[in-house]
Amino acid sequence: MADESMTVWERPERGTRGPAPERTRAQITAAAIELADANGLRAVSMRQVAKQLGTGPASLYRYVATRDDLLDLMADAVAGEIDLGAPLSGDPVEDLAVLAGSAKRVHLRHPWLLHLPSEPRLGPNGMDYLEHALRALAPSSLPYPAQMETVGLLNGLVTLFARTELHRLSSPTDPQRAHATSLAANATEERHPRIVAALAKASDTDAHQDTHALFERMVRRVLTGLIPG
Amino acid sequence: MADESMTVWERPERGTRGPAPERTRAQITAAAIELADANGLRAVSMRQVAKQLGTGPASLYRYVATRDDLLDLMADAVAGEIDLGAPLSGDPVEDLAVLAGSAKRVHLRHPWLLHLPSEPRLGPNGMDYLEHALRALAPSSLPYPAQMETVGLLNGLVTLFARTELHRLSSPTDPQRAHATSLAANATEERHPRIVAALAKASDTDAHQDTHALFERMVRRVLTGLIPG
DNA sequence: CAAATACTGCGATCGCTGTTCTCAGTAATA
DNA sequence: TATTACTGAGAACAGCGATCGCAGTATTTG
């Protein structure tokens, strides 16, 4: 009756009555993450995950109500890879910048995070992450709602930069060249002079190479603007 | 031979030889957008689009090589709804803020834009948008790569705020209450004291109500930080 | 101890998806 | 007129998420 729109984590992992399950949610999640890391989110189908575990698709539904549940589990599992161990300095900008760096690293390690069909519901690890971010923000005089919004914007920056860095990684030698040429092909000289110009210049310079440094600078600048001194 | 990784727009809409096509890409795109606006991206299947047009799924492949092509067409079509008509003031921050506002309005009108499986390749309208943004940035002394990155970040802010505004719209009377309660349910009092506190305060105050105003403030602040005076 | 109960594994199957094959029909070209 | 290049669309294929039903098993209850 109340099992609609419940997160995975609110449902018990196993009942108390029958035979012990042969697998755990953690195992299934690990298998799914392995598939996603190797072959993308497309490869995370109930059938392929089941095959990876040596069972049938139907069996997985004993552990997970829907595929989206599995995706939630995956997202929360890798959220656990974000390093929350570093001691807080008391400077919200600095502490959040460090946190964002760690979060971005996780995104680079698991590119499929950017392709999730919907914002994953946050599980235990996600909650720990949020709590940590709020703790870092505590020294500021921001009201609670603004704190939440700040964390949201920080996450947005993380995904934004992770996206561009991954995009840049995928065009190996000359970054953006593939994309640039396809852009240039359709940019009309007279209709889009600035795009053409920007692309021409972009292939000359490499000032835009170190996107991570840009990320660090950007995050600090944005946070500084948002958090009262 | 060269028809792989080509955008839809590089392929001719029709050949020169046979009978005239009974439909146009624009018609198909319009039908798909109608479906997406009404029932979400899920409803945009080749079958349902075909049914909407009174034909079979296979016929659509005369107009479009793949479903992703259709999604590109949809994205570019609504990109055309972004207002580029307002004259530029010469102040990049102001002009880009106005542009971002219009872009966000389009996102609110077509929520499925946020759920596209991958960044859409930009077509004619997307190019016009980019060109317009670059023109607004022209008075600044930013180098070209930084201009591109600024536009990228602006787009990120647009999608970020569109997401939160849409999320807020979906929980009607007491914004965020549904989300908040499900959050609170799993937030452990001793493990996540700040989340609990933030949620408690959040239901009292309504300082966070006008997200659009927050958006405008935020965009201007971020842009001001990025664009040299 | 035995009966009832609540669970697990999973083959079979449903309805749906994107996409391709194939072929009849049509219009422009040679 | 013959050739060529196109269009429409029914049929079909592989893969998808999800459900049903049943055999088997461990725990609880009488």
C-alpha cells in the first residue's frame, strides 16, 4: 500500500522469513557499476546485469523494485567515493572547493553519472555528502535555505566542469577539434562570424588547456560571491 | 560513406529524384514536441510520433536517421524560441542576463529539455543563439576561449535553475514538502543534524520562494565575477 | 512435530522499444 | 522509353523493463 515512490533504502534489504538471498544489493550494485564503467549506462540492463551475476533478469527484482532503483544505488555507491575525510579548515570557500574537487574526480571516474536519466534520490552516502557540505558552510552567516541552494549550485558546477573535461578527453590530441570542425562546417561565415572567429583562435591557442585549474578558480570565485565574508 | 556522425542538418532534407515526400522534418519535429510537452520524453517513440502523424514507424526513417536525430531537431526547434530580438545594450552582464532569462523561460515551457539523453548537437537555431551570446560578450576583453567557456557556464546556470524551479512547481502548495519529508525520513538525527535543521527551518520561512529573482541575482553576480570590468 | 506462512530463484512471457529489410510505386533524368 | 533514385510502409528482429506463476526453503505458529 505504501510502497509507491519509496526510495530503495526505505525498503528492507531482505525479509525475515524465507531462505537467505543468494546475493546482496551491494553485489548487484557493484556488478552494475562495473558494466557502466566499462560500457556506459546502456550496458546496465537488467538482463546484462543478471548475466554478469550468473542469474536471470527476474531474480534481480527480488532485490530492486525497478531499474531506476538500481541506478539510485549505483549513484549513491559512487557518492561514497567522495572524500569526506579531510578536516575542515573553517573557511567555507576553501573547504567547499576541496569537496567539489573530490566530487569532480568521482565524476571523471564514473562518466555515466552525467547520463543518469533523472536526478538520483540521495541515499546514505548522498546524505553524508550533503551533511558534510552543510558543515563546511556552517561558519558562514547564510540562512539555511541559501545554504541548500549554495550546495546545489556547487553540484551544478561539478557536473558542468566534469562534462567539459570528459568531452575534452574524448578528443585526444587536439582537444575539441572534432567538435570544432563539425561546428565550423555549419557555421555560416556571414551569419556567425564570431563563432568562426572563436573556432579559428581556439585551434591556435592552448590557454584553455588546463580546465581543472579553471574549475578551481571558478568555484572559488562563485562561492566567494555567494558567501558573505 | 561519410554519413556517420553527421548532424541531421548536414544531410539534405530530400533527394532530387523520386516523388515528393508527404511530410517535412518540421512537421515531424512539431509532432514530437507536442508529444513531449504533453507526456514527457518517454512519449517520443518512433511509433507514437508515427501514429500522431498517421503513418508507420518505418516511414519516419526517410526523414531522420535515428531517434537521436529527432531529439536534436526538437532541441534546436525550441532553441528557436529563445528571444534574440532585444537590442544589445553594450553591457555584457546585462545582455547575457536577459538572454539567460529567455533561455530559462524556454526550459520551463519544455521541461523535457532537461531530460535529453545527451547534449544535443547544435543546429541553426543553436548557432544563432551562440552567435548572439558571443556578440553580447564582444565588448568585454575576454579572449575567445574564455568567451566560449562563459557561455557554457551561463547555459549551465540556466539548466540548473530551470531544474530547481520545475522541481518546485511540481510540489504545489508547500514547495519542497514532499521532497523534504522523504529527505527527513532518512536523515538520521545524530548523523545528519544540519540536514534536519535545514529542513525544519525551510518549512517555516518562505525566503526562498522567488527563485527567479535568485536566478537573476546569481547570474549577474557570477558573470560580473567572470567578465573583466 | 506439523501446518501455516513468508519468503527466494527463475523460466516463460507480455508489451514496448529502435531499427532494418524488402518491395511496390513514382518521379526525374538520360 | 529505359534507367535511376527516390518514397511509403508492412513485416520482422533483437533487446528492453517488468510481471506472473510455480517450485523450493526457511521461519514462525499451533
